[in-house]
Amino acid sequence: MKKLDSWSPLHFLGALGAGGMSVAFLMPLMFWIPHPNRSMPALEDLIAHAAKGGIGEVLVYSISAIIAFLLITHFRLMYFNFKQYQMAKADGRIDKILGTNAHTQLLAMPLASAMSINGFFIAGSLFIPGLWDVAEYLFPIAVLGFSVLGYWALKLYFGFIAEVFHKKSFKKEMNGSLAQMLPAFAFGMIAVGFAATVVFSHNVPLVTFAMAASIFFLVATTLIVLLKMVIGFNDLFEHGATPMALPTLWVMIPIITVSGIAVLRLDHGLTHTLLENVKAGNHLVFLTTMFALQVFIALMGYAVMRRMGYFKQLVADEKNEINGSPVAFALICPGVAITVMSYFFMNIALVKNGLLVKFSVSYFAMLTPVTIIQLLTVWLMFRLVKQQLKGGFKQDVNAAAKAA
């Protein structure tokens, strides 16, 4: 594989984005196709819906094909990035960032790896017949996987804290962004991963452990958000924003999505597994608050990026410091997150409470801007992969094809 000297741990965000976008395309299947006795659609549900013909058949096959393509892209990018990491570690590039502001970029590895576990589960549910019949045996493996990732993420973050506290090596003047929020995103992704077992499994001891672990990482997420928001905005007001790091102003959007879904999953698992007599809330106020917070952050970040001419440089044909920076991949996560949260907000907060009629004109009117954001995010993701990783990634794919 060709070594890319410009490679950064932040390129793992490209793999994360591809996996996350597969989740975004899963949303129509999740909320539009009946899947009785299951918390997400399975292959059997897709086949039954497609058998009715018409638009349902087109929907099932087209979206399933897109999800499969995005998941394949995710795992190819994960392999590519881990190989690049090994080469960067071997030539000392990784050692150079330890104890610096860039140290937290390493959290992109467990963050993207958590998405890989989700990707395996999505692929299994949608494309492997009868998986849900043995799913209860797979949840302990998933919990073990997220436990390993949790340990890895904590080790990386505590290593960063120990280094900068000991050496006083953190540079406030170089912190013109919210990049230090990346660990919160990683912990939030691990929390929502544990919460999946809470909502899917009926093994009480396993659910109890997964719930406790999810809450632990949610607490870690919240604490880091509170600390880094104060530090980050203080440095932004004092030193201004770093142009190439402007996408980090939207990092709270995916953090809100994964944390919000984790809370929903914990509530659902608590209601249906641990305390069956507890009545579930309608989640209207909670989801509306989360969605409103995301919209506010999106508008604030957009105002800054537009004022500094970020988008013109992002879509420029020639490579520049904006579209050539791995930080640009951080734009994919907010696009995915706002899409996923929009589906939850519309279908759980509005439709289930009788405030919006599913498949009505109003429903699709609300969905239109969400779909536009989703498609633009997909376009941007592949554009950035082509601009920044094309050489090494293309060579890697060709080598794999010859080996096969």
C-alpha cells in the first residue's frame, strides 16, 4: 500500500461517515416498513414488504443496495486507515503528536471502530436470513466488543490528559476550534452501542451490565462536553477560529444524536426488559429539545463558516488548505446526525403523538430538506475521499482485487 505522508488519524472520520450514512439510509426502512416483534427490520421483513410489489419493492431493493455499498465503503476505508496508521506509527509520525493538541485525534480510531460493530449488526439484520433467531447469542459478543473499545478510548484519553497536565504542552493559541470535543463523540458512540443491547436483548444480566456501561459513557460524554465547550469557546473568543478547523463548530450535532438515541434506547430497554410495568414517556419534549439544539448549533456554525468563506474553498476544484485538510471529513458526521435525528423527531415525537400524519404532504415536506442534506453529505464524503485519499486508497483496492 502507498504511504500517504498527508495521512492523519482524522481520516478515520471518512470511514465513520460512510458507516454513519448507512445508518441514515436505514431510517426509511426502520420507520416505513413493519417489523413486528423486532426493534429494527430484518431480511424477512424486507422480503415480505417487497413481495407486495409497487413502490415498496423499489424502496426495499434500492435502499438495501445503497446500504450495502456504504457498508462496503466503510470497511474498505477502515482497512485503509489502519494500514496508514501502522505506517505512520512506524515512521514516528504518531509519536510526534502525543502530548500536543492533536493527541485527541487518536480517539477517531475507537470512534470509527464503534461504527464498524454497528455496521456488522446492520448488515447481519438486513442481509442474513434468520439472524434474529440467534441474535441473543450475538449480543454478548457486541457488549464485549464495545467494552474493548471503551477501554481503548479511555486509555487514549487519559493518556492525553496525563501528558498535557504533566508537560503543560497544551497550546491555547492553537485551539481555535472545538476539535477537543472529539473524545466526547467517541464516548457517546460507545454509549449508544452499549444501549443497543439494552433495547434489543432480553437477557436481564446482560442488559443490566450494558445499561450501566452506557450510562457511564454518557456521563463521560456530558462531562467532556461541558469542560471542552467552556475551554473551546474561551479560546475561540480570545484567539479567533482556525479556518480549516471550522467544521468542528458542528461537532456537537452528532454528539447530541448519539447521546439522544442512547437515552431513548435506555428508556425503551428499562420499560420492556427490566421494569415492564413502567409506562414509557412520549419523548415529545425530549426529542424536540434535542432537535432544536442541533438546529441552533447548525445555524451558528453556518454563520461563521459563511462569513469566513469556508464553503467556497470547500467546493473549489483546486486543492487548498480547506478541502485538503482531513478536518473537512468532520462535516460528514453532522450531516448524518441531523438526518438520523430528523427521522426520530418526525416519527417518534410527532407521528406517534398524533401531531403529524405519516406519508402526508406535510410529512414529505418536512422530509425534503432532510433528504437534500443527506444527499449533499454523501456527495461531499466521496468528493473528499477522492481529493485526499484517492492515490493510496485506489492502489490498495487494486492490490486487494489482484490478491482475490
